[in-house]
Amino acid sequence: MPLNLQLPASLNTYFRPRYGLGKVGHKLAQGQDVTTVFFGGSITQGASASDSNKNSYRARTTQWLKEQYPQSNITSINAGIGGTGSDLGVFRCKTDVMNHQPDLVFIEFAVNDGGLEDKQSIETFEGILRQLLQGPDTPDVCIIYTLRESDVDTWHAGKLSPRAQTQEQLASHYNLPSVSLAKGIADAIHTKQATFQLLMNDHVHPLDAGHELYAKVLTGALESMFTQTQPTLTDLPTPLSSDHYALATMQQLPHTAQGWTWIDLENKGGWECFDGLLTSNTPRIPGTPAATLALPFHGKLVGLHYQLGPETGNLHYQIDDGPQQLLEPFDSHAVKCIRPQYRILDDQLEHGEHTLHLRIAESKDERSKGTWTRLAHLLIG
């Protein structure tokens, strides 16, 4: 049963409106069609909700929008992928967010970016913002902060978690609103309205009651921010960190290549976020050469987006005529689950034309049951 958790009458300490969300608010008030994208990790995907399409904070916020603005046709896109942060998000921003032509984008990466170095986190998160905000018809953008158990006292004290502090610097630089969903749960725990165990399934994933509280904080903030009049913006400010990831995107792979097989898939989002995979399996027939692949690209950085699972092996790679290196993608999670994964191979290339050369390795992690490779995209920027 839902908990009767009460928030303060004023939610001013839970959000920073800055330029607000007046553009999408005006469209909703006029009964126009609105597309909203929820962009983030497993919390946004709906992990630990009993039904992610009904009880997650994303679904509850969408339902609130539909109830508040019944004259608008509201489309809600779930662009959450568990176990991923802004370092993959910056590459999938165009395909998973901008291709939907959104009016409003919520970004939730504060928890999953916690494992990134400060420099990488600020560069990739800023890359997402600059992609969203460039061009003539930009969406309204709202940054949201979710909770990690170790930061409960920090949020209750009115402070930000370390990674939220990093992202808040960018929110301030671009005058974007931010909402601290984490503080809602932290305050409920400190005021003894609920225990952490009643609200959270583990150290980061909310149960239904936690998702409900997240939605209450978010929708309360939206009510205020939708009424703000936004100034007309012309140019983006100078990057706070760099433009290193402003052009990051995913490049499609060839569907035909000797020694490889393309498998068409239905993109269902989340961990089933692939339209297809280019696969090569070993062991091969003794005496035959290993499957290879040459992938030309234009840019200054390159990486691989792939499917990782219990039978994943190693992969040799070489950029142009550089040294041959070994990619060892297997990790402790791969033992028991199949999920999307990614690796940046080089982000210090000279901007221009390059070729990534791949060759299936015979070696594998000792925990792996096989040596297959399944590739989804080339990550370039």
C-alpha cells in the first residue's frame, strides 16, 4: 500500500528554477501536443518498481501530466538504461532523445556518474547539455538528482552529493532548472515518516513508495516552473569544461561483413536497447583466420557499444596504424546477466578520418563460458 508521506507546503528547498520550463508549460496550457523524454539510468528505467510502466517516478510523473493537462496529447519516452551514465548517454543523446523531437527532457545521471572521474563526468554531462541546447528548436531541460544511501544525511542538510555538485555547476552555467528528488526521501527518513528500507530496495533503487515520493517532489516543482516566462536565448555560453563531446553520437555498423552475422532485434529499451547486433563466434575451425572488421569513422574519439554476457570473449583492436591492443570487456556482472556495455578506446585522436580495426581474440576471461563478440554501434565524436 502507498505510504502517506507528506512534503513541506513549500518545495522551494527542493528545486532551483533558474530559467524554468515556461516554453513547455505554455504548450501544455494551450493544449498542444507535448513529447517528454526521461533520460537516465536504471532509476529512470524503473528498476525496483513493482510495475515500471505504472509505479516508477517516470510513469507517475507522466500520469500527473496527463491528468493536469487533459487537452494535451502527451507522449512519454523511457530513455533509461540500467548501469549506464552520461559517458554513454552523451553518445546516445541524438538517437535516444533528440530523434524524438522532445519538448521536455529530464536528465538523471547523478547516481550512475558517481563512479566517473570528475573531468570525464563534467565533459560528458556538458556534452549532453550542449547537444540538447544547440539549434533553433531546443527542448526545455530539467536536471534531476536521485539518492544514494551514503548521501542521506548530506541531502537532508540541504547540501548536494558530490556528483550532483558537479552537475549543478553545469545547471547554473546554462541556467537550467534542477530538482533534488533525493532530498524528499532523505527528509522523510529524518522526520521518521518512513525508514530507508520502506522506501528503497537497495542503496540506490526506490521501491514503489520511493518512486511515489520522487514523483511528488518532481511534479510539485513542475507546477511552479511551468509558469515561468523564459528569456529568448540566442547563443550557448562558452563551455565550462570543453566541447570535446558536443558532437558525440552512435555510428551504425555494416550489416554484412565476412566472418560476421547481423542479427535483427526489436529495440524494447532498457537492456534490450539494440536494433540489431553484429556477431562473430569462436572457437573457429582450426587453421582458419580470425574474423576481422575495418570500421572507418570521422572524429577525434572512438569507442564500442556492445552486448556483454556470460559468453563474451576478448577482442583485439587497432586504430589506423597504431599499436594493436586487447579489449577485455568481461566483468563480474557478466557472469550472471546480459546487458549493454561500452568502452571508449581512444579520446585523444587528431580530428579527421580514421579506421578502427577489430580482430576476434582466442583468449577470454577465465569466468567466461565462450569467446563471442556482439557489437551494436561505433561510438564517435
